[in-house]
Amino acid sequence: MRIVWVSPHCWPDYVLREDGLGVKSQGGQTVVMYQCTIALAEAFPDLYVDIYARYEEGEQVETEIHPRVRVIRVPLGPTDSYFPKERFWGEPIEGFVDEVERYADEHDLRYDLVHGHYADGWFVAHQLSKRWGVPFLCATHSLGIRKRDNALRMNEGSAEELEEKYNFAVRIACEQAALDDADRICPLTVEEGDYIVEHYGADPAKVSVINNGVVVSEFYPPEESEVAKVRRELNLGPDDLPILLIARVDPRKGQRELIEAAPLVVERVREASGKNVKFLFIAWVDSPLANQLERRVDELGIREHVIYHPPVLNSEISRFFWASAVYSLSSSYDIFPIVMLEAMASGLPMVATKNGGPSEIISPGEDGYLVEPTDREELADALVSVLADAAERQRLGENAHRKVVERYTWTRIAERTMEVYREVLG
């Protein structure tokens, strides 16, 4: 079986670069497209995957990331500089479809199925499906309607300003056309599948949930020498309990919510256990929002409890999980964040937003807690429940690790993906 994975803006081989993630729109989706295709190839020896992406000068046309998985770059728009995915629509992405077809013809490649990721990948998969007469799938990583409505709700700009920035109208129209014709729609969660049915009118019979996964061996067991080292680097004492949050500084990522709950957490944990709480923000960079949040920390009188840490390499993230006591996913909404699985795989209890994917993953009281992050009392109560009792913290963390091993390894996700492929191909 030979299949196409496609999302023009996504370069899965950037996972192999020390500084590859966090630049040029490379993030969680990049990890998924790298790890899942490799897991598929490892699990199914007769499977070959070609991942088509946008070419930019200085990049290789072909990059092998597994003996049967390669990234193939073809032109889309200008190639002499970074080209934002919001500008793909229209002539640039239509030309990209032509380039993919041309490359396949020149190399005598025939594919059985096309798996599109994100809106740009859906468009390409839809067009290739019509040209090649093969089925196509749409895998969600973000939805235009939801992103637009959330941005309006968070007052990120007027409708006109957001349209100018994100090209929502054409993106949503292309999403709708692809979803109408897709042979299968693969959301990350049941809730997201229900959202697609409700807001895009998709056929429920075409919806097949495929979760994200994690490479457990990268996060467990903890390396005690690294734990001690990173705690020294962060000036953490033996009585310090860090609450970890790894995310870009963004109104939707929960830094503000955690800061507002911080005074309550500090006071209550000190009263209950005598321990000292620290708030560890990873990927902190200088920005207007970051400066605003830093001023709020000072106003609340909790500066000594907050650690601002710059972005770290993907290969170093596990150290910060190991050195922490609990992970706070206090974002307003999250579909299915990989960082949640990474924290759980590390044996870290979760306190996560009940809005989105975490509610389908976390069992409250068993491996973490679900909260409304804008309710600072509720967020604080959950964090205190974890931090004030070491035995409870260990129990929750062990259960979290066990759940990931049982359900969310990339091997299991690959098996589920192949199950869907076989259903589509009959």
C-alpha cells in the first residue's frame, strides 16, 4: 500500500532539528505527522508513505525519515522566503496540487489513498482524490469556524481584522467542500467529531476518531541525575513544588488563568503541607502580553513564586516534566494537546481544562482533575488537592502513566489509523 500524507505548511522532518519546532508554523502537528507515519511503517511492512510539503530554498526536495517514509517538497508560492499558511489559498495552493501531480507522474508513483491534514491538506487531498480517482481522508488539527469564533470571543480583533489576518472565509469554504466529499473524517476526539457534524453538517457515518499519541520511552522512566540537574538550574529547593505550563505566551494558553489562581494555591499549600509552590512557565518570550502578565504577577505579590523560562529544545522537554509536581493545562480550550500525553507519560498528574479533548482523556480523581480554568477557585482547589498530598500525587501520576501506555502509544494510534484505511479501501 502506498499513501500520501499532505499538509503543505508542515515539515515533519523538522522534528529532527534541534531548533526545528516553534518556527515557521512547526509545532504539534509536525510531531504527529512525523511520529505517526513512522509508527505506521514500523507496524505495517508493506506500507509506504510520501508526505508532500511546501518547498523553500535551502531545504532538500526529498528527506527520508524512515526507509519507507519520506518528505517530498514541491513549490507553493514564493520559494525564497517563508510563506505563511494563511496566504496559501487561491493560486498558490492550486499550483501546489499541480506540482504534486507532476512529481508523481515524473516518478511513476501511484497511490491508493490520500490523507489530508489541516485545512490546507484537506484542499490538496480533495483535489488529488478527484484527479487520481482514489479515496481521501481529512484529519483535523484545527477548524476554521471554531478558531474564528474563539478569536472573536477572546477579543483578539474585530471580524474584519481577523478576516484580513487569517482568510477565514476562503479557508472555511474549502474546509466545507472537502468535508462534504471526504471518504472519512478523522477528528482527534469525539467532541470534535460532534462539532464537525453540527457546524459543518458532516455525515456522522463518515466520522472515525483517531487520537494523538506519544513516544513513552522519551519520558519514562525519569533520569534522576537530570531531575537534580534541572532543579539546580531553576534554583529549586527541597520544599519547592513546581506547577508546570509549557506553551507560547498566548491569551488562549492559560498563563493568565494560572497566575490569577496562584495566590490561593501558594497560601493553601503552605497551610496544608508547609511546602512552597513555584509556577514554572516554559517558552516565555518578551512580548506585550508577557509584559502585561509580569506586571500582574507583581501586583499579586507572587514574583518570588514565578519562574519565567525561555523556549527549550524538544529533546529537553522531558527534564522539566520530571522536575515538576503537577502539570496545569489551564488553556481556555484544547483539542488534544500532545503536551498532555507527554506529561502523563512522564508520570505527572494533570489539572486540565474541561473544555475540549482533556475531558475524554482524564478521569477526575484517578489520573488528574478537570476544571473550568476561568474559575480561579476551582483551578486552585484542584491544584491544591494534588500538591498538598504527596501520596495522592504519586497515585495520580502512576495512573496517568499507565493510561498512556495502555491507550496512547504511537503503535496503538498507527493500528487504529490502519483500521480506518482498510475500512475506506474495502
